Amino acid sequence: MGTDNKPKSGAGNPDNKKRKQQYRPNNKAVKKGSYPLRPGVQGFFITCDGGRERQASQEAVQVIESFYEELLEGKDSDVKHKVSGSQNKPTNKKIKFTYSDSEDDNNNDDENNEKVDKDSLVSNEKNHENSISVKEVENETNEKVDEDDKNGVEDDETEKQQEKKQRVETSDLKCEEVVKRKVEEKSVDRLIEDELEELKDKSKRRFNYLDSGCNGVVFVQMRKRDEDPSPKEIAQRMITTAAETKKHMARFILRILPIEVSCYASEEEISRAIKPLIAQYFPKETETPYKFAVLCEARANSGFEKMKIIDAVAKSVPEPHKVDLTNPERTIVVQIAKTVCCIGVVEKYKELAKYNLRQLTSSSKQ
């Protein structure tokens, strides 16, 4: 009797199917739907506490978007300031007033002549009025009355016509305003719908987090468009503001490094993919050579030698620039996660606490 109440073990038991799950080393189930990190992308290589990858990725996207909008607003304001400054230039015009004694004398003579003319005209008018007969005056008054009546009727008609025109014009303006409002509402609705569709589709988002496959590592991909700030500019703005303000802006993010080139983790691929980046930040013909250093870190990949990659990256930098491990002005960052190598260039790496947000803002708590 006791054996009847026990659950049956075997393939027919549905509970066994629910228990079969795949787990990561941090005792969390694998979540489907996140895109893996792959070569050919650029963005931000972010470290966080183990087991907080999901929260750190969502937080990183919000923080990066805020600084991205700040940089765009700063560029737009600079352009508007230049245009407005060129258009609103003050015109320096001088107005001169001249007075002289000769002009005053001439004015006095003119006034005397005008007085004489007026007196003569007044006397002539009086004589003319005395010569007019009473009948002529009566006829003139009658004609004036008739003309006034006609003018009154014509004025009423013109006023009515003007009122009608004004009503028609106001009605037309109202119709145009209503049409414009409807068009604007439709355009705004379409823009909102397009933005929602872009947010739903991960492939159209400007910032999207990718699964690095490593514990404590998050990668935020940036789809850079024309006239957009680079990942280096965004990360540098974020780190410098954190160092200046000492304000806590992230809870789960530790370090954030800009990545502009990504390839497979092999010596040949790295030396080939890093050429345009070296040409951009370390030009051959320059009057001010930079002191640089190479930082290389690897996660979940032990099949390569770190010193070989460091030597290959250092040899790709042209001669005017020199290696300085103590006080480098620019640091070439090489981060390897499994089979993907992420490369970027940062400035003042040691001075800015190795781009660690938590260390930069921890002094405010003390």
C-alpha cells in the first residue's frame, strides 16, 4: 500500500523533464535569446560582479545613452552658437547732428514769409465769401446732403463686404490650422511607432548588450552612424565626469573600456586588424610623439601566450612613438573573451583609476 503513493521514476514521469536544465558555473540557468559576442563589432567592454551580468548590461545601456545624448547636444549647441553669432552681428552706425547759425537765420526768414502769405490768403478768402449769394449756399447744402446719403449707403456695403472677407479668411486659417495639427499628430505617431519598432528589433538598436560567455564580463555593442561620437569619446566623457564630480552613477559596473576593433584571438588576426587603429591614434608623421603602453588580459582562453600578443601590438606602432610603462599617455587595451579579441585605445589609463567607476566615486563615501 505504501508503494502506491510514491512517484514513478522513468521517462513517463513529467517531473523529470522539468528538472533537466543546463547551468553555468555561477549556478544560474542559461537564458536563451541573447546574441553572443562576435568579431567585427565595436562598443564597450564592461566588467562587473559575478552573477550580475544582466543588471550590469541594462544599467550600462542607460548610462551610455545618457552620455551619448549629452555629447550630441553639445555638438548641436556649438553649431547653433556659431551660426547665430555670425548672423546677429551688431551694425556700428554713427548718426551725426549738425547745427549752425546760418541755418537758424534761414529758418526765421522762412517763417516770416509764411506768415505774410497766410495773411494775404485769409483776406482774399473773406472777400470771396462775401461775394457768394444766399441761393448758391442753399444749393450747395442740398447737394451735400444727397452726397452724404449716397456715401453712407456705399460705406455700409463696403463694410459688409469686408466683414464677409474677414469671415472667409478666418475660416480658411482655421481649416489650415486643423489640417496642420492632424498632419503633425500623424507624423509624431509615426515617429513613435518607428522608435517602438526599433526598440523591439534588437538589430536596429544603437546600443545593445551581447553575451560574452564569461563570468563578470558584459559587452555593449554600438552601431555607430555618421556624425556620432566614437566609443572612446563616450567612455572618456563618462570617466572624466565621474572623476570630477565624484557622483555615483552605476551600481553594478566596475570598469568600462571603449572597443573600436574586434577580431579572432590569434596573433595574425590581431596584427592585421589593429593597423587602422594604429594609423588613427599613432600617425607616422607627427610633431608630438606619444608615450604608450600595451595592456593585455584574457578570460576563458589559455591557448595563447600573452607576451607574443603584446610584442606584436607594440611592433605595429611606428618609431616616433615610444613605449613607457610608468607614465603612458595612451594605452592600447587588448581584452580577450574566449575566441574574440577586443581592442581599443584609452588616455590617462593609470591616472583615471584604470577606468574603474567604482574606484573613482568611492572617495565620496569616505
